[in-house]
Amino acid sequence: MHFVRIDTRRGVKIGGLWYGAHSPLLEPHRGRLSGRGGQHAGKWAVHRDPRDCRQVFIELDGAWHELLWNGLPPDQEVPAFSDARVGDVLRQAAKAGLKPRSDAELLPALLDLVSAKTPVDAWPTQMTRQQKTDRARELARARAAALDRPAPAPPPGPSPEEARALHRQATAAVEADRRRRRMAAVPVPPSAPPLLADSLRAKNLFLLPDEEQKLPGEVGTGRAEEQS
């Protein structure tokens, strides 16, 4: 674990290498202090795996994010290299009185040390047995480092407001589809059934008729006949 400041142009410097120069994650934080207090006040927490120095991980907003080494070429695979290889390159450059202007100038030297992209059975014969052993051990450590890294976090889900809006949209779509299928199945609305009271009155044998209503088969019993 390292605690560093974020440079406005080059990113963060860890173990003699710079990381995250082109990372959009650092844009809101470049040149700014973190909210950390105590011994490392104002600095940002960065974790690195010494077995694989191609990337480091910085803590931003409570989560860890990957930052790539500035010397990595775009769209090109580079074999893993450890902090021991980085130390060798930096010591050789200092011994020769050279000061690299950018991390990209360190890449050729690092690739020479790690025998870039060359499988074990095709390594040049001029490599000693000890060099082959060291390289095989370094590759094994790099594979172990890749397995130790946690899987990337899933993308964040929708906010509660967005979730409610999606629910309303899905419900409206389902209801519209059901309405469309009902209208396609019954193009003409059916007539309303009779009221329950009317149905019971028609079938009730004990219902008395109205005063002026004639029963079936009944002949002149009205008031006009009584007067006559």
C-alpha cells in the first residue's frame, strides 16, 4: 500500500513508475487533496502487486480502480514484469547517467530483461540457466498475481427514482398490450346482462301483480265494468 498525491499531468508515481496519465478516472482529482486525515492526510491510497507492475489500483469514492502504467503501448500486449525488473532498469539507467524523459523510454529496456513474448522453449541459447529460472519464476508469479486480483465489480444499478420509472413504464406497456389483445379478440363490446333484481322478479311465482295489471286469461274486471 502506498499513499501518494495525484500529479496534474502524469498521474501517480509508484515504485519509480508513473500510472494513470490518460485515465479519465483521475480527471476530477488531479492536483487535489483527498479527504484522508491522520498520518497520510491529503494523500490517495494506492495498492500495487510487486509481482506485476503493469498496473496499480487507486481508491476513489470507496472503490478500487485500475490505473495502467504510462509506458504501456496502446493496443499491444506486454508481458508482466516485477518490481525487481523495474529496479534493475532504473539502476542501469542511473549508472549510465541517463534520466528517461517518460516511462515509454523505459519499455525497451524492460522488454529486453523479460525476453518479451518469447516462450520458454524458444528462449535464446545465450540466456544462462539462472536467467531462464528467474524468468520462469517471474511468469509464475505474474499468473498468480492475476488470479489473486478480484473480479471487476458489476456496473451500478439504477437509482430508486429510475427503478420506479422503469416499473411504471413496464406496467403501462403490459396493460397496453393486454388492452390491444382484448380489442382484437372482441371487436364489438358485448351487451350488458340484465339486472339481478329483474331476473329474480320474472322468475318469482309468489310475486303479486299490480292493481291494474291483468293476469293471463283474466277478462274485464276493471272499474268501468263495475260502474256498468
